[in-house]
Amino acid sequence: MSLETKNKSIDDIEMDHFGYSADRLSTTGVGNSIGFVVLLNNGRDLFVEHRSDIFLPQIITLKNVCSCFKNVAKHISEVFSNSNIT
């Protein structure tokens, strides 16, 4: 799905998906979920992941937060194998 603004298409990252772009990304409905926004390559590239809160544990611990970040990092490496997080 995409959003339109000033004749330019903005990719909308839907729930439980992730995406990347060198131009524009958005996600809607984050109120009941969590969104990760990562700038890569000195801000030239953008990664967004939108996750449902049903995938989050009932009790937040350092261990499961680390696991969540590892999953996000894995998704970033799938689409930007040579990027640097900035």
C-alpha cells in the first residue's frame, strides 16, 4: 500500500512488515503497536519496521528486548547487507 502526497508515492509499512527506501517511508496505526525507524548510511537510507504488540512479551526483560533488537537487525541485514547504522 502507498500514500500519496504532492504527487509522490510514500510506501506505507503495514503491521508486521518492514521496508526500506532511499526516499520516503511511513507507517500508520502505531498506537497499539511498536515501530522501529533506523537511519542507515549517514541518513541516506531509511528502514521502518512495524510490529504488532501481540508479538511483544507480557513482561519486558533485558533478554527479550535484546532478542527483539536482534530480529530487527536481522531484517536490516536482509535488505541492506552492506549498511552502517547511524
